[in-house]
Amino acid sequence: MDATTMSQVGMSGGVVGILAIAWQVFKWFNHRNIRSHCCGREVAVGIDVDSPAGGEPMSIKAPQ
């Protein structure tokens, strides 16, 4: 393997690693309520990301 191929493999692995960490953070934040008390005021924010229910499942259709 030459240096270019090794560089591409390393970068691809790094991107996959970053996406895996981002997914874990997303799963932790989903369905959370965040509250803040500052200067006598209260702020509450809910984070809730739902996937669409029902509908047609995603598929790839290629001509044959």
C-alpha cells in the first residue's frame, strides 16, 4: 500500500470514529429536559427528536 491509500484509510477511520461519538452524544441528549435558574428566572428547554411514524419505509429502487 502506498502513502495515499494509507492516508485515505486513516481519514475514513477518523470520520467513522467522529460520527460514532456524535451518535452517542445525540442518543444521550435526545428526550432530555434542560433547566436553567439564573438571576431569578427559570428557562426550560426540552430536546425531543422523533422519527416519523408510519409511512412507506425507505428503499432504493434501481432500474434493471
